[in-house]
Amino acid sequence: MHVSPILAAQSTYPFVRLERAKREAVEVGIEIVDFGQGDPREPTDPAIRQALVDGLRERMGYPKAEGLPELRVAIARWLERRYGVRVDPDREVIPTLGSKEAIFSFAQVVLDADGTKDAVVVTEPGYPVQERGALFARAHVWKLPLREERGFLPDLDALDDEAWSRIAIFWVNYPNNPTGAVAPLVFYERLAALAAEHDFLVASDEAYSELWFDEPPSSALQVADRDRVVVFNSLSKRSSMTGYRSGFVAGPAEVISALKEFRPTVGTAPQEFVQRAAIAAWNDEAHVGRAREAYRRKREIVLGAFERRGWRLAEGSRATMYLWLEVPGGESSEACAERLLRHGVVVAPGAYLGEAGEGYVRVALVPTEEECLRAAAILEEVL
Ligand SMILES: Cc1ncc(COP(=O)(O)O)c(C=O)c1O
């Protein structure tokens, strides 16, 4: 059988390796607490679940790619409440199936691999989907490392004019998976100014915008000139709705119009009953505040255990559901994760998320508070 050479060239999605190691641990009788993958296990708010049930009719026809007008309005109102930014719900917003598919296919929609703007910038360590989507669109992918000494922001001075001129999309992700870093508005301002100067799109993946502990992070949409800024957000983390698959893209009318053309062909119009649940979710902040409190408690429990054993949280790791912890003593991140797994605590090796992630592990605060307490007791013994 033949498969796409781009698919064949991809290494195993790193978490598949983690899953395998976990299965082996369970088979030999180890009881595990899983801080590996970022799939929230907080219950979805009952009012959101009810809205989904109420949205189910005897017959549901094909949903339209542009989504329900009520949902686009709910998203636009949320953007205004949250960031003070006004977007046109008809021309500047489109609902998506979570944000992963939209992130993956974005390069296919806006990049001409045979033209002069054939490069996509991503940051690493990071979520691998931006890069994989760009590769399927035949882009050249340039990876900029995120380093602790730079606050986990990419070095925008590392590129020369020739490089800038080739960029079609510059991906950023703040609050950042995996480092937990947050980008200040001045960073987005500088990137948007470079985008205007060199004519590229800033694609800002803001899936973790609502999981913060001190102050609400900024959005790239808040820059003064947002003509080239495209934001991807999702209910997956904000409202613990990973299984629903609901998110949105907000950006310039031209980009949204291209997405409206592309998406019906690909079959990515969101199910109407999910959109009804999404309206309920964007219209309510109380459940989001409760989720933040739950993460805050779990953060204190788990981070406390690591810190008491002399581990260090990376400087600037202050939002998302992740802790980005430095592995002490020069042990590799994979060896460290294997060692913790033998004691029943699953963490993600930083190196799985990119070269610059070596030397760190990522702890996703998704287990229950009770499990976190159990893990903390284990950690205090084995670290
Ligand atoms: C950085 C980042 N962006 C986007 C997503 C996509 O999430 P979803 O497709 O559920 O919205 C994830 C999921 O883990 C993520 O970590």
C-alpha cells in the first residue's frame, strides 16, 4: 500500500510512545496517576450538557460551515467582554471543530508553496500540529526555540529580512503549551508590526487563554493593527469540552472568507447541537472561574511536592494546566519520566515536545485532586 510520503516521514506522535510505556506499567501492576496528556477531566458544566441535549432534534440536516449566527454572536460578545475587542460576527468569526483541525489545515488555506512566501514559523517545544499541518501544505517549516532566559518567547531578531520576506504564517501559542509562559501585549504588537512590514499572517493559538492564576493573559487580537492577526481559540480547555469539539477562528474578513470557502469541502462544519452547547459555554463565566480554582488547588498540591524536594518551576511558567519543571541533576527528561513512571507518576518528557524542551518535564494537572494528593505523597518519597 502507498501512503503519503509526508505521512510516512512523520515520526510517531510522541505521546503514542508515552501511551505504550503507560500500558506496560499497568500490565505489571503499577497503579498510575496520569499527568501526561492535557485532556481535562473536570466535568462539563450541567447547563452546557443540557444545551446539547436540548439542541437535538428528530432530524438534523447538514450543518453549514459558517456556523449558527447565534454562536458567532456569542463568540463576538465573549471577545468583547474578555478583551474589549469588537469583531464582526458575520465577517470575522467562524466556528470550528475544536481548534486542532483548523490549526492543521490553516497552511493549506493561505499558503502557496510554489510562490515566494513558502515558509511557516513555529516555536518549539510546542504542540506539534502547527508544524505537521504546514508540512502537509508543503511549506518550509522553521522552528524557533523557546528558552527560559527569553521568557519562552521566540527571538524575533534571529531572522533577517530575506527570511521575513518568505514567511506566510508565524505561529505563536500563549499561554504556552508546554512552558506555561504568557506573552505580553508588546510582544504581539511587535509581531503584528513585522507582519505588516513583511506581509505575513500572525496565527495565534490561544487554546489556554482562560487557564490563568494571576491575571488574565492578553490576546493577539488586542494589537492596534490586527489586519494580519488570526486567533484560534477553543472550549476544550476553558470549559472542559475536549470531546465536544468546539472552537473558533477570529481574524480578518479575507481570511474568514477563505475559510468559508475551504471548510465545506473538507466536511468540517460543526454539529448544530454542539454549537448550541457552545453558545451556553461562551455565555457563562462562572463555570470557568470554578475550573480555574480547581486547577489552582491541584497546582498547589503537586508543585508543592516537587518544590519541597528541591525541584524548580521554570521562570515564567504561570498559566495553562501545565507545570514546566526543570529536571535536576542533568538527568535526561525521558529517563526522568521513565523513573517516575516506575513509581506510578506519569509526566511528559520535555524532549517529546521539541529539542529545546530537553531538561524539563511537563506535568498536566488533569488528575483529580485526590489523585494529585496521592501523587504528591509518592513524589515526596521518590524524588
Ligand atoms: C497548544 C494547543 N493548541 C490547540 C490544541 C487543540 O485543542 P482542541 O482541538 O481540543 O481545541 C491543544 C490541545 O491540546 C493545544 O495544546
